[in-house]
Amino acid sequence: MMRSLFPPSSEAALLAALKLLDRLDPSFAARLRLPVSTVSIVIKDGVPHRLLGRGSLPLTMAPSEIQAALSALPSEGPLLIFGIGTGELLVEALKKYPERQIAAWTRDPLEWRLVLSRHNLQKALSSRRLTPVLEIGRAHV
């Protein structure tokens, strides 16, 4: 069964995050508000999935996968999370490494909307410890 990507209970969290981003990074906030031409994420059996061809892959990570990813990170310096999924790895990295700068990248604005609707990242965004990155279209070299 397919459900809405953003249940009504998550709308307030997303709007609060967008309001903060309007102040911190108006260009990023504006890009998140742009309409998308295709739906790239759907909810299947209560779990967000990325549509790929005729199939899909879950965007969530199991706790053991999150711990394995965190243990493989370098012990110091800034971090890049490449592909944010539903944000669980990002949230755990922010908790585990409270002094480190973290950049989180995805090419899909729906992923950022999903993460911001599920997780309160306002403190990390306000302090500029978290840098959200969104690349739409071709990367410029």
C-alpha cells in the first residue's frame, strides 16, 4: 500500500525548518520549495523508498548499518554524508561527533524535505555545524 510521503504530523516540522533556512540560506530554502517534475520517493509498507527503474530501494538504514557506517568514519576533521536517505545516519553522526562540521549532500530535494520533516536539525543548522547541500542537474566542474 502506498501512503503520502509527508503525513500531516510532519508538516509543522518541515515548515519550521524551512523558516529557519529562509534566514540562514535563502537560496537553499527556495530550491527546496521548487516543484519537482517527478516523484522519486514513495512510501511502501511504511518505509520511504527511492524509485529506480521498475523497482525501488528503501532509504532507511538499520541500526547495525548506521553503527557500521559511523565506526568506519575518520576520527577527526569535517565529514561528508553523501546521500542522506531518511536522515538517521546524519542524526547519529551529529550526536556522536558534537564538535565536527558535517556536510550532507543529496541531489533530490524530496530527500531534504523528508529529512527535515522527520528530524529536528535546527540546532545543527543554526550553529552552522551542519551544511546542507543540494545538487540538482549537472555538477559544474
